Amino acid sequence: MIEEPRAAPATAELDRLLLDAKLAAPRSGAPVVSRAHLIDAARASGRRVVGITAPPGYGKTTLLAEWAERDPRPVVWITLDRFDDDPPVLLSVLTEALARQGLGGPDHDGRTTAPHPSLLGRAAPRLASVLRAAPTPFVLVLDDLHELRSPACHDVLGVVVAGIPDGSQLVAASRDAQPHLARLRAADETVELGALDLALDVEGTAHVFAATDVPIAPAVAAAVTARTEGWPVGVHLAALVARDEGADAASLTGTDPCVADYLQREALRRLPDETRRFLRRTAVLDDLTAPLCDAVLGETSSLRHLRDLESAHLFLVPLDRHRRWFRYHALFRELLLDELLTTEPDLADTLRGRAADWYEAHGAPARAVEQLLATGGRDRAARLVARVVVPLVQAGQISTVDRWLGLLGDGTIRSHPPLAVLAGYVAVYEGHAAAAERWGAVADAASSESGPTEGAAAFAPARAAFRALRCPDGPQRMLDDARLALDSEPGWGPWRGTALVLSGDAHRLTGDDVSAARDLELCVEAADALQDADTLVHAQAQLADLDMDHGRWDSAEQRVRQALATIEAHRTEDYPTSALGYAAAARLALHTHDHARTVDLLTRGMRARTFSTYAFPTLAVRVRLRLARTSWATADVAAVRHLLREIDDVLLRRPALGVLVDEVADLRKSFDAAGHATASTVPGPPLTPAELRLLPYLQTHLTIREIGERLFVSRNTASSEIGSIYRKLGVSSRSAAVERAVDRGLLGS
């Protein structure tokens, strides 16, 4: 039975409750029709992956729940939903679920952030290695896999699945084809169950009718089985209609294509009007709990309705063992939404708006945004996104913000200038320089009053800071923009840390290291108070560089240690600013004559530079300049040449970078004068940023054409880059390239 609700959860507790529900296997009790023979056969097969693929209503979740109760191995259960259709979110949920069963290491805290290629190249292999090292065989259950519609999620999942060790199994249920099964099927590593395996026979139909207290003769059971083709939910609906209306089960009408719609509408028609109204109006919710339903409906009877629906077995699926959270069966929810749009077409957006209010009030802004994005209007969703995304970006949740902006669409972003700034920042951090320029132009063209009322106060400092970051007009204009951002931003404002680090950066371009250090120290204080991890790393790396320039090695060591700890804690290894942290750390390691650590940190910095482009030119040049100097000291002259060419590409677009231009010229002069007499100790030139972006896809089953589509390049370009990767790594196959890349630290942890 449903437990009495406690007081409505506050802030982070709601997210924790929803996560608990996702990771809890529903209690199956004694199933009406046991699937033990299917479960036992799949377990005994020894194959690592079991795929259950069938349309709605075939009892996939019921089978999984029975499996979870029968299997003596630890069961890691995840009920996927549309909120998981995002690679970093998916990886975080997987990591958390494994950790709860004691299958994650101490370094795996569930936070995974970065653009998709980096997740594929670092976080996904890291999680696969956790699976391989599991201390005991386990079962990983993924229900509702069809909720993952993004190809990026299936790319990531394919890499993770490769880590399932012998003796353990992945069991995944989906309405649709499961992409990760293709390569495994060819290797004979799968058991696959479909609709024919799950269809009820005559004996199963008789069990369903008996559980519904409807007597049925064998001949009638055979007729119902034939009419429904053994579709379990169709048999259940037939039993309900026969029980409540005394109809002859064998005479139920409806051709095969219409039987689902017919039987569901029959089941809905017999309910009281009040219950039908509750059902169709709450169908806008992905998950149901009494306080949320009350808020959406504007009444206090939701707990009673949920109790009645559960008692009547009316398509309510419990999401947690306490039976506080539920969802409707997918087929039934589709029918209810159709009823809502037919009978009350103007109400759906209002109901979603109330749901968004409740989620926002209870500390779940992401759920609020998702509800608003499902409405026809975009203004309120745009205002909420503008209000909540800054801390998400600063904490490393770039991918979530990028998905929201994609759903809002370019037109909405253009009409909300604060969103244009945010879209520009996301483009910078994902290495999309042209998009960053485009959104910068939109923001620059907007008047300060042209944004929405909410968030307009923050628009001026955000726009000024973004213009300073792009540095289109040289150091003095960059400094002026950074100071404008500071003067416009209150002391507690989210852009204060960003404005301070850019001000410090601009002072360094003018050669004023004293003023630079002052602003960077203030930035560290502000970023720490605001939990702005990305800006904190940037400031500490710059301060460490200044300390090392002036021989303050002990101070530099403390700053480097904090920068690296922040990168690790927030999983921002592939943020552009993290490249500067690694470059500073490599310089420090070189000073202490720790060659192995120097090379390791250079590798990390070279990987992270992938997303550092001319859109943030001071960072792009500073990172490459520092990496080049340290690489030269380790005799990697090929890397120096390559990094100098990349610097030239940046300076071609942003030539006015103050003393940085002089520093580059000095390095080039010294490097050319040396004549490169020392042979490189590193075999082959480094991978380019484009090649580093492609490299993680070599772990997947994707064809060259599909890899090109993922990266928005032609098949010929992808093929050429793959060939270049092979040459630079000295290999001739995908598997060898992946193995060599892992050995060199270019893939994995």
C-alpha cells in the first residue's frame, strides 16, 4: 500500500528521492505468470548481455523484477527515463548505482562532466574499468532503455558494456532495437528475448483471469489468447472488462491493430468521472507522488486516488519500495494524454506550468525546465534557463545546458540575449569557435534592456565578460570590458569570478603582473565562495605561473595542488581551463626533475587543449605556449613544432594579444636557433585537436561514415583523420590504436 506522505521534500532531498526511486528494483511479489524458465535459461547461458526487446505491455519490467529477486548476485538496478538521455547524466547514474552496490572504487563519485567526445574518451572507459575490476559477479539491469534516444548515449553505453566481466551480466529491456547488441551478437555474447518469447500461452491467460477473480473455461482462454495474440496487458485488460461488466471475454471486439486502443478505452470508460479527470490531468507528469499531484490539480485528494488506482491494478507502476513515487504504464499514459488533448486541449500547458512551479520550489530546477520545454511557449522556459544555468556551467554540467539550449532553439536564444551569452560560453567550452563568435555577435548587438525582465540585471556583466573573454580588440579593450563586468556585477553575483580572472589575464597581456596577481587573488576568493570550480582552476593556474616566473616554487606548488584537486573533484579534466592547470603542473614537475610526472601532465594538457580555440584566444595561446616550452625541455621537438603552428592559427584570427605575442616570438626564435639538433624522444608528432576528438570513437562499433556524422565532418575527412591517427600511433587497426592510445594516456583515466 502507499505510505502516508511526509512533508514535501526540500531542495536537494527531492533529487535524492527521485534517484532512490530510479535505483530501486520494484518488488515483484509472486508474479501472476512466472518467467522463471526464461530467466534461468538466460542466466545459465553464461553470455554477458541479455537483451529484452518487445512493444509496451509485454511484461518486460515484471520479468526484470522477478529476475532481481531470483538472482543471488548483487543487482544494480536502473529505471531509465528521458532525463537520462544525456551522456554525463547517464554516466553519473550508472556510477552512482554501481557505488551503492559496492562496485565502484573510492575515486568514482558519480560526477561526470565534459563535452561528449571527452566523456567517450575518458569517463566511459574509466567506468568500464570499474566494471572489469568488480570484486564479485553482478547483474546490471537497465529498464526502459528506449528512453535513451541520443546516439551519444548509445556510444557511451557501448564502451561501458565492453567492461562487463565474465560471470556478470547486463540485462536491458527496451521497446526498440538495442544498438549495443549488434557487435555483441556477432561475437555470440548475447541472449535475446522478444515479443514471441514473452507472449502468454493459454495457461498464462488462465492464470491472469484467475488472479482477477474471473472464472474462465479452457476454450474461452484459448479464444482470448488468440484474439490478443498472447499480449499480456491485452489479456489483463480483457479480464478487467469481463470482471467489471460481466462481458464474455471471448466476445471482446477489436481487430488486432486496434485491440490495445479498444481495451484501454474500455477500461477507462468504466471509471468514475472524478478518477478519469485525475488520470488524464496527471498524465503530464513523468513521475507521480501525492504532493506533486495535489499541486498540479489544485486539490488534496491525490493520495486517495493513488491508493485506489494501486489497489485496482490500474496501470500504476511503483518506482520505490515505499510506494511514494509511481509512473503510469507507458501505453496507458499515451492514451491519457490523448484524452487530455481531446477533452481539455487548453489545459495541458497550465498543468505543466504548475508542475514546474512545484519542482522549482522543491529544488529540482532541471525537472522544472523539462516540464516547461514540453509546453508550447518558450519565454518562461528561457527565463528559467537563464536564471539557473550559470552555476551549472561553472560546476561542469555543460552537456545538460547544451541540451536545454538545443531544445529552446536558436530563435528563442536570439530573442533572449542573456541566453545568447550562455550559448556562447557553452560553445567556447565545447570548442565550437564559430558558434561562440556567432552568439557573441548576437549579444553585442542587443541593447541592455532587450532581454527578459528576469536576468536582465545580469546581462550587462555577462555580455561584457564574454566580450573580454573573446578579446577581439586587444588587451586594453579586454581590460575595459572586464572592468565593466566588475562594475556592473554585485559582490555576490555569479559573474564576479569570471570578470576578475579575465581582468587579471588582461593585466598580464599589458605586462602588469602586480595588478594581475591582485585581481587573480580576488578571483580565487570569489570563485571559492561561489563554488565556481572552472574559474578557480583558471585563476590558480595563472597565479602558479606567475609564482614560478618569480621563483616562488613553494607557493606555486600549493596553487597547482589546489587546481588539480578541483579538476579531479568536479571531473572537468577536459575543460579548456584545465589544460592551463595541467600545463602549470607539468612546468612544476619539470622543475623538480620528475620526468615521468612531467610527461604524464603534458599528455593531460595536450588532451585538454582539444577544446581550447581562438574563441578564448588568451587561454588558447597561453596553454600552448606553456606546453611547448615544457615539451622542448623534454626533447619533444615534434610537439613544439605542432604547438607553434596551432598558436599561429590562433594569432591569425586574434593578432593583438599583447606581451603573449612577444613571448611566442621569443620561443620561436630560440627554438629555430637551436636547430632542433636533439632528436625527439617521443615517437611521432602529437595528435591534432581534431584527431583527439575522433580518437574515442575508435572504441565504438560505428562505421567511418557514422563517426563522420557524429563529428559533423565528411566520410573522407573522418577516414583521413583515422589514417593520420594510425600513422602517428604506429598501428594499423582500430583495436591496436585504442590499445596504444590507452598506453599513452590519450584514452581512459
